[in-house]
Amino acid sequence: MGAQIYRDTGDASNAAIRVGRPAAGEEPIGPYLTGKFCEHLGANIYRGMHAQVLQNPTFGDWPFADGMRPDGGIARTADEARIAARIEARATQEGWPEPARLVEARRDGLAYGWIREGARDRVRVSPDAGPHGGRAQRVEMAAAGEGIAQWIRLPLHRVRAFEWTVAVRSPDLARLRLALHGEGAAKVTLLAAERPWDRNSVDQPDRIAPVTSAARIEKGVLAFVLPPYALAVVEAP
């Protein structure tokens, strides 16, 4: 722009901007040089730029904020009325129906973000941290088709195709049946552990070797057999 960037014309009802480019720079601006203000505002990061669309996928102990501490940081609240109000406000923001189901499930011990699929006396939940420090969930169901669920919002403004993975672990589950929409190819990877919560270690990274096999979703159902203590990972388009 020129040296004179403002000149009073005496006409308050008329304004004009003139931009001049007296000379081009020596190097062109790279086509991949972009900028964006990026911070935790609303859903800008989580379920926005971040690929994870589930709320609390690890069944963690969810912290509910209650303002800032005098010495810095976010204060947590244990007041059930305030927590219920925050859950209802978040449900309204996200477009989740029936926020009361979220509040009830959390009070009964289900991790925040998840609800029951089934009656309260038929789907029993309680926190079960195991050896992982507050990131696990115990769920007992009375019949097939019951369990836990979550409302999600897919970021269709960015992408129309999604991949998903389901990891299942149980000490006595012999057969797993997944009800899915559609048909097509799938992939099942089994890690046959020897005891509950068994896993590979730094010293023995390949002790539990994965075994992958092809599978198909037939009439909306994918079924396969699980060895005792196995960790199953299901992938489908």
C-alpha cells in the first residue's frame, strides 16, 4: 500500500479503499502455506479437527468444570445438581435427545456420554477401573439387544465415509454378535490372551501375536467365536 493510507474526503457518506501492489516479492507464496486460529472453542478440536467422534470412548472418570481456581487451573465440581445442569446444557448444544437418560445413567455408575439400551433392572452398570486407573466399565446385560449406547454426530461437512473399530474384552464371553446396518466385507483381529487384562509388555512385545481373518456382514449381522480372554478388534467400512 502507498504511504498515504488515509485521506479525509469531507463526505461522511462515502468511503473508498485503494490497494496498490507496486512490486511483487522475489519468492512466490507457497500454495500450502495457510493459517488458522485453533483453540478449544466449542467443538473446534474434539470431534472437530480430531477424528474421534465418540464422547468419552475410554469410559473415563469425566471431570465437570466449576470455574477457575484462584491459583490457576479449572476447578471440578461434585455437586450433582450442577453436573445434571451441565449435562443437559451439553445435550442441548449437541442435539442429543432425552438428556435425562444421560443424567440417570451417570448417577448409576455409567461413564458420562453413554446411556442404557434396555430397562434399568436389565442393564446394570458400575465403574470397574481394573488396572487402568479409571478407564473401564462393567456392564451386565440380561439379553441380546441390550447394553449401552451413545448418540453421536458425524462431521458430514468434512467427510462422507467413515471407518470404525470395536475392541471387546471379557473373561467368559464365548461368542460375539454385532448387529450392523448394511452388508459387506469386514476384518477381525484376535489376540488370544492367557488371563484377564493380559497384554504385551516392553520385554515381550510379540508374546500375544494378532491373528487376522476376513469376515462378512450378512443381513446386518457379523458373528465370530472368541477364545477365552481374547481381545477382538473388528474393522469394517
